Amino acid sequence: MASRIVPMTLLHRFSLRRGAVVSTWRLLVVLYVVAWSAGCASYTERTREALADFERGQFDRAYSTFRESKETGSEFLSGAEAGTVALVAGRFDDSVRELDRAMAVTQDAEREALLSAGNLEDWLLSWTLNEGVKRYVGEGYERALLHATAAIARLGKGDLEGARVESRRANQLLESEEELYKKEYMAGGLGHFLSALFYELDGKPDEAFIDYARMRSKGVGLALAGSALVRLGRVLGRDDEVEELERQFGAHQPLPEGAASIVVIGGIGMGPFKREHSLLIPTPDGVLSWSVPTFERRPTLVGDLELSVEGGDTPVRTIVVEDVGVVAKENLEDRLLMLSAKSAVRAVLKRELTQKLESEAGLLGRIAGDVFSILTERADLRSWTTLPDTWQAARVFVPAGSHSMRLSARGGESVELGTFELDRGETVFVIARTLNTRVYAHTVGGKRVPVAASPTEAPAPGALP
């Protein structure tokens, strides 16, 4: 059940204003209703079954629950979760639509973030009954990843221009978060990698070089970025830089003439979730209740993905370009001082309310005030739970022509992607996700080569002739 939005300042005026007409007993009833509403199940508890369906690969049911059920308690999360489920299922149109729905909720926060970090800080400083009753617009890292995920979904449906715009937006929002908290996260690798790829597809190697250089400076996806910097550095004639790059990342291997490339973008495992950390401090004047969220990572059964291409060199393995668990934890820790201060102020205001109730209704008022303080001071445990634990990527160059591909999860299953005809200079994308040990993969680009059935092969039971 969603919590009712009752601003703390309203309750404060309602109970302490001189000459208030409302009786103490009516106030106790209001407090009971508010406390009961605020004490309802957390977001994690309300969406547990939908998340379990997602992990089991029951995508249609998970998609419908996240999209239509009010159990999510947030339009942002409803769109983000449903959009992620659709992405993994290969329903790219549905994914774009749902992710766009989540973006509509974040417009105010993003506008303030892109104007200035100071504006965003002011926008975030709101004082409410508890954090969980506010309209949820996503953590800073979630808003950045929302656009990066939308870039992948748009790529899946062939909208390269839209994907390019979303990747740039992701990078801009991350930079705003870094300015706000005066630090540089080891994040943004996914957005920069996608942006660099799109620039290469557009024939703009100089712009792609800049994005790969940013990955290198942030220390994310170094093997991918380093190899690309060496390759593009040669193309751009940056010989002085290439010498230093080759010392760090190794010499560039010449590509086959007119080579095509295959890019794997994979989400590995399940991302972190929030737990509540609370502290109750009894005082002579009433209970002080303090509560903030913390992130906890889930165990991951699969380490990385391996792409095998028939006729190619040794299989290529994905590397981490975005560690969602680390970034989520760092981003939340940067907000903890503000969240702790807000919780402390609310605790003092609620204790004043308890004192007022005790003076007018005795022990019953004191008990009601303490119960109200404890039940309504809840950490906000809402978060985007269908995100992967890490985003990983790999790229391999192959001669133009026909190639069979297989994608394997280290510690999990393998899937045959099929045989594809690749044109000279073409880039084919493999969009993948692991859930437990299962692998779900969708190929974008290339021309699929039909597999001829064996003439001696008997038809499957129930198959049409």
C-alpha cells in the first residue's frame, strides 16, 4: 500500500498552533491513520513476486505487473522496471515506451541538474513525513542509467539517432552528479562506450576518440577503451599519443580489409537493493527515531560473457564498463549526510508533537506520539531493482562474410546466436542479459542466414509438414 503524503510541517501546525479547534482525540485518530499508512510494506516487499517472475524468465507476467500494478508506488519505477523487462525480452518498442514514461517523471529533477548542481541540491532538500512518501524520481545514478538503458533499447529497434541522444544525456546527468558531490565516480563507461560507437558509425573517429579517452581517464572499461584509442590514434595520425598508448595497452593489430565488427553489450546478474538502517533513541520527552537506507549487493552466478565466432580468432570476453553496484553505493553515500540531517530534524519535530500530546492526553498521548514517530520514520527503500549488477561489453573485428556466433556465460549456459552475413564495414550488436545462469540474447544488424534442415531429420511431434 502506498504511503499517504502528509507534510511534516502540516502536522506540526495542525497540532501545535495556538487556538487550534481540532480536539486532541481527533488528532490522535489522524495520527493513527497516517502512521498506519506510512508503516505499510516496503517497495522491495510489494514487488517481490514481480521480480521473481523476471528472474525466472516469465517476462510477460513481470512486464504486466510492473507496468499495470499500483504496487510499484512510483510512476518512475513502474516505467523503468517494465522497460527493463521488455528490453531483456527483446520487445524493444515496448521498452522504449516504458522507459520514456519513466523519463517523463524525471523532467523537473533533470532540468535542475542540467541548469546547475546548486539548483539540484535545492530541489532535493524537501522536508516530509518520511522520504518514502515523496514522489520518487530516481537516484542520480538511476536517472543517468535510465538514459543509457534507453539508448540500448533504441539501438535494438534501429533508432541510432535516438540512441545517440540518450547516450549523451546519460553522460551529462552523470557529470551533474559529480559536480554536485564534488567527486568523480568510476562510472559513465556505458554511456561513453555507446556514444563512441555511434560516432564511429557516423564516420567521426575524432569524436569517438574523445569518448574513449574519457573512459580511460575514469578507469572504466580500460581494455576496450585502450584498444580503441590505439586503433583510432593511428587513423587520426596521433603518433605521439599512440606510442604512449601502446606502452600501456599493447600494439594495434591490423584489421582485415573492409572488416566488419561484432559488439556485445551485456547486463550481468541482478543489481543492488536497499535495506533500512534505523536507530531509536529514548528520551524523557519522547522517542527520537532516525532511519536511512543502505545498498546491499546480490550474489552473481555469472562472471562474464564469451563470444565465439566461427572462423575468427580466440573467443572474446566481455569486460565491465559500468559497475552498477559500486556506483549505486557511492551515489547513496554522498546523499547520506543530507538524508541523515533531514531524518534528525523530523525526529525533533515529532518529539515536539509527542510532548504536546502528552500534555493534553497524558500517557495515551505519549504512547500515541511515540508510536507515530517510530512508524512514520521509515527509510526510502525504493530503487530500480531490475538493473543488472554490471554492464559489460566486448568488440571483435572479423572479415566480411558469413559467420556463426555463440554466446556463453562463464558459470552459466551458452546460446547459439545463429549464422549471419556481415557486409564490409558493418557493425552487428548483440544485446544480452544474464539472470541466474540463463542467457537471453538478441542480435541487431547483419543478415541472418537460414539453417537448412537435414533431409533425413524427422519432423518434431506436432510440427506442420
